[in-house]
Amino acid sequence: MSGKPYPDEEDVAAGGTVGSPSGEPSSGDSQNGAKDVSDEQISQIEKERDELRDQLLRSKAEFVNYQKRAKQQADSDRVYAVGSFARDLLDAIDNLDRAGGTLRSSGVDSGIVAGLEMVHKQIMDILARHGVEPIPALGLPFDPNVHEALAQQPDDKHPEGTVVAEMAKGYKLHERVLRPSRVAVSTKPA
């Protein structure tokens, strides 16, 4: 016998000694050195073997599934890691937009306005490289998944439910909305 705790079919068929793991006959062995192993004992051992094999296969499958889930989660975390940082930048970008608009309307030196626009474009390019993009809104149908309605405006030029004004630009990171566009939606005039 090969030191296995239980005999398998080959050991029994070959007439191997069944007893202690060392191969020595146990005290219950018959005169010829082989212990009588009943069919019931063999079927019990085979059942236990099959259960252990099944448990091993299930454990392997669970581990493979765990590895896949962990990899997907790590990939997702890597893709969306910039999200909280980008969300924090959005208010600063809005202020930069407002400053540029105010300077343009007040007639200040065009060099300052051009400088602010360059900085704004550079920040937007950096965010775009990391998957952050503005959500289009004006003139499109209201979509509650990406727009937040702050007001309704009677408007006969647009169909009802169309975004007619954008109070704050919305942004998304890949497919996820970082901040919805804050908009006014058209209604039928009274």
C-alpha cells in the first residue's frame, strides 16, 4: 500500500494489505494478512472520496471567480479613482468660467480673458485625458439620469421637456455622472 489513509480500488483489487498506513497488518487481519473489506466500507470510502473531490473542485471554482471579481474591482477602481478629485475641481472650473464671462462683459483687457480661457482649456484637456467630459444639455430632451431640473420656463420655440437653459454644467466620468447638469426645462406657454 502507498501510505494512503484509505485503500482505493486498485489496492483492494491487487490484494494489497489493508490495515495500518504503514502496510502492517492490523490486529483484525485474517491469517493470510488481508483484512476483509466489505462492499459497504468500499462504497463509504468512495462516497467520501467523491465528496472531497467535489469540495475541492468547488473551492477551485470559487477561487477562480474571486480572482475575476477582484480583477474587475481593481480595474474599476483604477478607472474611477480620479472621480473624487475631479468632482472637487468642478466648482473651481465653474468659477473660472464665471470669471471669464464677467471679464468679457466688462471690457477688460482681452489678454487677461485669453489667459483665463487658455487655463480653462488646459484644465478641461487634462480632465478629458482621464475620462471626465461635460454632459451636453442645451436643446436636448430632459433626461433625469444626467440633468437636474431647477426651473421650468414657458417656451413656444421648443417642445415641452426640452432643456432651454443651463445654470451649471454637468460632468461625467466615463459612464458615471459626477455632477448632473442643472437646467431649466421648457413647458407650454399658458
